[in-house]
Amino acid sequence: MRSIAVANQKGGVGKTTTSVNLAVALARQGRRVCLVDLDPQAHATLHLGVMPGSHPLSAFDVLVGGQPLAAAGVTAGDSLCVVPSHIDLSAVEMALAGKPGRESILRQRIAADPRCTGGAAAGETFDYLVIDCPPSLGLLSLNAMAAVDEVLLPLQPHFLALHGLSKLLETIELVSERVNPRLRLLGVVLCMYEAGTRLANEIGRDVAAFFAGGDAAHASWAAGRLFETRIRRNIRLAEAPSFGQSIFDYAPESHGAQDYAALAGEVDQAAAVPRDAVRRVA
């Protein structure tokens, strides 16, 4: 199973939109996917048409109440389940204060789930675990990074976002050195992209050059790349969550659906490419 945290400490960059539509796109391509919503705002949960609190258990119960991952899962479509969020997640740091190993609780829950470890019956094992992180680098994001192998970074193409990139890379370095040596940056995807603007093109070139020229790069992000797919600014992507639908259900012919299908293809293909052979692209 591949495990991917979608993370950016800056809000409003397309993180939840990417988490949901990437998960749905992978499921539509025949992969079995579990989406874990770790954002107390529960936007990924709502995006998939699941009302927070409508299920007896949530991600909070998994982290704090000791509930298994399987017990909290809700079917959200063919080959797709979601572990819903709840506002209680906003108090997780207080609830786990002083608890030893609190940054690794989610990893333990995943390791105990046979669907995640290959121990389930044929056709029940997950191919992908996707985690929607909150817009912060607190305990919830730390749990996500301690539990996964890869981090996907959605980035809005403006200059202030580059500062956020460097901060997240520092966090990935720290987690890989102290908590999860498997953790690696999968790549950066540009969201809300407007190809006709000079700024968007300049940011794309800068990010690609950054990864291409990293002689002193840390091992945790040395193989990072800028994905070829650009998620174009599209009003349908903004409308879809209010209907509790992915872009593929709400507007299957839109640019948003085309872009996320293409991104899912790139992400899926990346599994077959050795990290030291990744070709960095502009």
C-alpha cells in the first residue's frame, strides 16, 4: 500500500480539494483507496457528502479513543472509504498531552489494520491511503507524516508560497530524522494555476530549478519533483464541495476533472519509478 499525506501549513492552496479529488481519481482508476480526514474543519468529509457527526466514530476516536481505523471508516463511493473528521480534532493536542509516543498513534492504528498491511482478504486490501492534513504543522500533521511514506505538497503559484515550501521541507527533514526514516517528498503540484500569467510560469520554473539543483538536498526531499500536471483555476472545483461531490461527479467534463485525472495518473506511475531515477520536470 502506498501512503500519502497531502500537506501544506498555509490554508487556501487547494490541499483538501487535491486530497479528495486525487483519492476519487485513483479509485476511478481501479485502486482501492482510504482517505483519512485529519483537518478539524472536516472539509474533506463534507466534500465527499458525509456529514461530520453522522457516523458514531471519527478520526478523533481513532487517535484519542483507541478505536481501530476500520471501525471509523465510511463508504464514500466505489473502492473508496473515508475516515471522517470532527470538530473534536481541534482538541487533540490537549487530549494527548503527556501521552508517550503521541506522534505515532496513527501509524500504530494503520499498522494494526490488515487492509493496510496486506493481511486482508483478496479485494479488500487498500492500494492507497491518502491523508488530508490541517493547515498547520502541529500534532495532527506530525501524526500524518509519521504514518506515511510520501508527502504531496499542493502549492499556489505566488512568491509567498515559496516560503511555505521551505518550511515544509524542514519539517519533512525533521520527521524523517527523528520519527519516520521512510518519509520522502513525493512532489509539488501547482494548484489554482493560470497559464496566461507570467507569475505562475515563473513560480513553476523556480520550483523545478530548486529541485533540479539540490546538490545539498536532504535525502528526504532530494528526489522531489514538480508534477507536470497543473491544476488550473476552475470555478467547478470551488462549487463541487457545496454539493457534497467530487469534481468527477459534479462536473466530469470540466478542466478540474481532467487535471485531477492526469495528476492521479502521474502519482500512480511514480510508484514504478525508482527514486534515484526520477526525472525532474518543469
